[in-house]
Amino acid sequence: MPATWSPAEATEHAAWHTLSAAETTTAQDVDARTGLAASAVDDRRRRYGPNLLRKPKRVPTWRKIVRLLAEKMTIVLLVAAVVSAVVSRELETPIVILAVIILNTVLNYVQERRAESSLQALQKLSEGRAVVRRGGTELEVQFSELVPGDIVLLDAGDSVPADGRVIDVAGLQVAEAALTGESEPVGKTIPALDNAGLPLADRTNMLFMNTLVTRGRATMVVTDTGMGTAVGGIAVLLNEVKNDKTPLQRRIDQLAQLLTIAALVVVAIVFVLGLLRGESWTELLITAVSLAVATIPEGLTAVVAFTLAMGASRLAAQGAIIKQLSAVETLGSVSHIATDKTGTLTMNEMTARRLHTHGRDFRITGEGYSTDGRILTADDAPMPDLTEAFLTMALCNDAVLHDGVLVGDPTEGALAVLAEKGGIDVAGARRTHPRVAEVPFDSDYKFMATFHRPAEPTSGLPQPGHRCFAKGAPGALLPLTDSVLTDDGLRPLDDTLRQRIHDTIQELAGDGLRTIMIAGRTLDAGTVPGEDSGRSLVTGLTLYAIVGIVDPPRVEAAEAISVALGAGIRVHMITGDHLVTASAIARNLGLPGEAAAGATLDDLDDHELAVYAADYGVLARVTPAHKIRVVRALQAGGDVVAMTGDGVNDAPALKQADIGIAMGITGTDVSKGAANMILTDDNFSTIVSAVREGRGIYANILKFVRFQLTTAWGFVLIFLIAGVTGWAAGAPFTALQILWVNIIMDGPPALALGLDPAEPGTMSRPPRPSDEPLITRDRMLRILGLGLVMAAGTLTVLTQASPLFPESAGNPAFATTLAFTTFVFYQVFNLLNVRSDTHSVFSLQTFTNRSIWLALTAVIVLQILVVQIDVLQALFDTTALTPTQWGLCVLVGSSVLWIEEIRKAIVRATGRRAARR
């Protein structure tokens, strides 16, 4: 058999399951009694390599840096820096631009390295050792050292280290949810299977890497290792999924193109106007470059990187590791979340919820494998004596609990917890009722029975001989039952009672509960059960109870789904579990939408699936290929899709999604490697918190874009109008004054916008359209309007400075200083404006970001120093202003605040009227 598989072969995989155990060992050239010889192990290790999944090729540091520097906005900034240095021969502006480029590159690189380190730490959790038989001796080896042909011995609690064929088994059950999505453990058998094309979930004589033995024991011969395993096959599929740019990256590219065109247009206009006025082309070129630098928001990439990094840090504190900065913003535009069920929406801990016994129904409180909880009656009537039922749950059971941690089968764990809640000391009961024989669970007869030596009477029942305790599927045990235990003792199981029990089972199953029948009998005196005779003694049973068990939904998941729905985000449960179970979980979580099985998807072509995909709330019994199809179908309409999951079977869809979210605790290495974000707490509600954070981050980026473009447009108008009218000789501001305003735009005040918390009501709005540009028509109109106000106010101050203050008219720097200071105060007030589209500056929301106020205070103080201190006056070509003149600058600069306050008041009033209608 080949060591690796093509994508097509990965889904089908090798047909080892069609060979008998003897044929498999012969094909692997190994004696199951002694295992491989050392020389054979060495030879196969050279042939097949280590039992490891191939990790993605590491990208060199220099290539990562080149990729970051190749962003369009960065290229635009580099060109501006070079032109500025060549034409103006002043280094201040190009140095600042290069500093911004370096800062942006370092921030992105450091964040990516931090995420890679966190992922590597998580991957180490999966290392383990396996017991193998080699050269006639049993020994422990690292998983990575296994080779095809190794004989591996497995017990309950072991992780399956490679793919293998079962050659010896005793009551084996394996949890394969990580691979197939099947929430219930699967029973394993030895006989060969006929159908070579069986899906992995139905290959009951095979064991697969990264699955978990929940009960029993087995011996397997390794058939495939590393990339040749079923897990490796799915890893191959991941390479077919294309990595597209995130919505933010696409929008930044669009903005870079727009601003580049705008800068070129402005330069051309200035040149034409200047030439028409007869100005020197050299002076015109310097002015044009200054305008281009003012037009391009060179701080955009740095502020975006800073804002995303701050968001990533906040998310890390909440339990999420971001592998790429841009993924934070992508979360904010998510319109669909396609989520796995087991371990994501549910606890992945089977829990007894209902108990039917003595003709009555009881509800059980508590979660998972903690024994905290109670058994509640519906009518507050006294509890009947349920000792027999609870004793059966404790004794016909191999699960072991240690402080809420289960070792063994999840269903048996749920029954052991229920026995403890019923007052039975499980460990003590097993000591006082020693097991003498057992009938291991088998998928053919679907029950388990254990036999115990006689003990003291526990409920008044005669106990002359050994006791038999049994549990299993009601359909399997009920035909072996002829009585039922009631408050009045044993009662024959007539047709009426059988129908009543059948109806109860159907009711529990309709609620999505897995039903387990608990029964037993006392053997005749002198009857000694043995391994061979045990099954024949499982007859004439007395029904003690019917238990309804479920993998319960996470409490916080229901609330998170409710918040997501309120935010206009559709949640889709996509699981390998049964449709009835998945639908019941969806109802409990409040998850709307239609329910369908994977077979339904097979009947739909891609176009039809794209039409119906959004309407599905539950998709059950799906394969990895189904998951990818669903994600692609949701994306076909232009929606942004997040996919959550923890299993290997989720990995291809995680990579296909706009943002893949893996579980850090229960997730496999493959799923973590494919994801953009890893939840360290496996908490679905963290996803909704991340969406809220993402929306807030995008809003903060928009705030900065509006803030900087308003300033840039104000600059453009000032220069153009001054050039056309001749109101200023040369440029209205000096190069250093322009640079100073750019520092205000790109420095601490602008960066402080990235620390703004999400506004109230962030999660009450629908997701923004995936194709929405950063600058919409409404935003552009506001930018143009406020920029016009800034230009008009600044030019008015510039031209009217001397008439207003004739005593200062003789100073050639006075008018420029007054206009320059006015323009700075425009930035101060506009920074307050952009923090909210609707909320007034005069509200408590304004004081939620202390950094904004510290930054603005620093700007005002520094502006005072630039204007009033002699040394700085010489550097910035300014002159001292009187308090009255400062007051005029503040008054004119605040005009943008009052205009925006009027607009916001109109928007709020209009919104309230619309809400009343």
C-alpha cells in the first residue's frame, strides 16, 4: 500500500477493512504474537518515514517581510518618500514616511510570529506514547516511531496512534468524533467487511489516528502512518483550498488605488494652474509633492496594524489566539457561522437528563461528569426506592471518574454520575459486589451484562444467587425482559406496559435523547455464570429504568447564538451526528432554520445548494466534502463565512471559510493548522465576543480613515484655492507645518482611536455587506463637507488675520501661524467627531477612552509650545499669539464639531421616528 494518498484516495482510503485479520498480518509481513523485528522496523522507517503529519513549509523571514512590503499602500508610500526626498531635498517627510512603513511591517511580523509560537505550544499537547509488541517483547515507543506492521496494544483511555486493522478485541468502543463527527463511541469488531467503498465511519474493524478508545481493549496491526492515514488524507485536502485576501485587505487595496489616483489628479491640477499663472516649475513640483504627501494617508497601514494588534491582544485575554491580524477584522464582517456540534455547541460530555422508572418521569440536574446535581420529581411526590436501578448503573459499568474527569466510555460515565447523584458510592459498590463474569458490549446484540456474587439484600428482593445487571439499547433488552419493578414490587410486563414503555422511549428519542435501558435479575441458587454461559443467562430480566442521555448544549452557547441572531448573523450547525439528535440540540439552543441530512445535499447541485444553504439551520450526517460545499455555497452570495470545529474532519472547511476557528483544547493539530483563530477555552461564546470586537475594530479603522481623509481633503482645498486665488504666496503652510499636522493625524491621537471600545448597539446591527468599500457615498459626502468647512475656515483666518488684528499685521508669520493653529484645532475637534456616527460628543460615551484625552491634551500643549516658544518659532516659522487670538482659533476650529452635532441630532431623531413607525 502507498505511504501517501492523493486527495481522491484520501476520502476512499485503502480497503484494509475487506481483508481478514490473518490476511492483513500476512500482507504486512508480521507475526501478531511477536511483532516486528528491529531490522524490519528500521527498514520500514526508512521507507515510510516518521509517523507524523507533514507540517506546512516554513516561510523564510525575508519572504514574509517582502510580502508585507509589497502591499499597495506601502508601495505608494515608498514612492512618495522617494519623490519627496529627491524634489524637496528635505529629509523630514521621507524619514517620517519610512518610519511609518517600518512600524507597520514590524507590527505585522511580530504578531504573526506570536501566533505561530502559540500554535506550536498547543501542538505539543498531542504528543504521546504507544505500547507495541516488537521482537516478542512489549515496550513503549513515541507515536512518531510507529511503522506499518507494528502490533499496537490499546486500552480504555488510549489515543489511537496510527491507522490500523483490529486483530483482537474485547468490548472495544472508540470515540471518532474528531474524524467522522459521530458523537457516540463506535463499537469495533474483527470480521472482514464486504464493501470496499464504505465510508470511514462504517469501517468497524478499523482504527484511525487521533481517535480515542473509550472502553475495552484491542490489538491492532498498523496499516498506515503519517500522511498515509485518514487524518493525513484530510491534510492533503487542505492544500487544495485557496487562501484569498480578507475583506479588509481588499478594501485597503481599493483605498490605496483611490488615493493614488486622487494624488495624481491633484498634482496635475496644481501643475496646470501654476503653469497658467506663470510660476516656476521647480516650485510647482515641490508644492505638488507636498500636496501628494498630504493627500496620501501614510499612517493608514500603521494605524490599521496597531488597531488590529490591540484587538488581537484583547481577544487573547478572552481566550482566542489570532494567527493573522486581518482575521480580527474579518470576524466583524461575518454574516454566517457554520459550526460543528460536538464539543463546540455541546460539552462533549454525555449527561443523563431524564429517568423513567416506577411508571414516573424524573428530571436530572447538573452538567457533564460532575456529580453535583439532583433528581427531581414532577409532582414533588416522595422518591421511590431506586437502589436497584442505581446499583445496576454503577456495576454494569467500566467507567472511572476522578474529580469530574472521565476515563472510559462517555455513556457509562453519564450512568456512573447518575448513580452517584442517586446516592450510590460507585467505587464502594464495586468493592462490595465483585464482578465474576461479564458479557461485553457488542454492536451485534447491543447490550452489556455483568454478573456479581450475592450480596446483602438492598431493597427487600430475595437474593439467593448471583446477580445479573444489564444495560443497553431498549430494542435489544426489552424482548429479554418479562417484568418491571414498581412501587408495589415486581409486576409482569404485559402488552399494555410494553406499549407504555415503548411510548416513553419514543418520547425521549423525539427530544433528542439517547435511551438506555437498565435491567437485571437474580440467578437461581447454584447457577454460576461463566464467560461462555453469560449471554444465555441474560433473559427473564426485570426492567428497572429507562435513562435519557444527551451531550448537553453549552449553557453559554444558547446565549451566544441569540446574540449572533440579533446581530443579523445566521448560525448553521453542521455535524456528522444523527439528524434527530442534532435537531433536538438545535431546538434547545434556539437555533432556527430547516434541518436536513447530508444525503439531501447530494441531490443538489452547487447552484441549487447556493440557493438553499442559508435556510439550513441543521445539517446532519455530513462528510468533510459536504462541509466544504456548504461553506462555498454560503460564500457564493458574497457573504463572509466563519467555520468552527475541532476535528480533523472540520479542517478543510476551516481553511475554505473566510475565517476558520479551531478549538484549542479538544482540537486536533490539523484543525488548528487550518484555522485563522484558535479558541483556547473551546467556548463558542468567545466567537460572538470576537465578532463584537471585530466590528468595533472595523469601526475604529473607519474612524481613522474619515479623520485622516477629512484632513487630507482640507489640505487639498486650501492649497488649490490659495493657488487659484493667489491668497497666499507659495504654499499656505511650510513643509514642517504640513509635517506637524501629519504627525497629529498619524501619531498618538490617531492611534488612540484604535483603543476605542465597541459602541453600545454594535451587536444590534446587521453585518455590513462584504463588498462595501471603506469610503461609501455617505462617508464621502461627510468627508468632503467637513473638509470644505476646514478649508473655508482656515483660509478665512489666513486672509482676514490682518484686518482682524492690525496690531500684528506687520509680522509676516502672523497670518500663517493663526491659520496653522486654527487648522490644528480643526483636527482636535474632528477627532472627537469621528468617534461615533450617531452619539453626541456630549455623552458619557465620549469618556470611555482615556487615551484619546491624553493624546489631545498633549497635542494642545505641544501646539502652544510650537507657537509660543522662541526656539520652536524659528523652526516652524511661527509667532506668538495673544489669548484673544488663541480664542479665535479655538472658536473657528470648533465649527466642525457644531456642524456634526446638528447632523447627528437629525440622524437620531430620524431613527427614533422610523422606530416608532
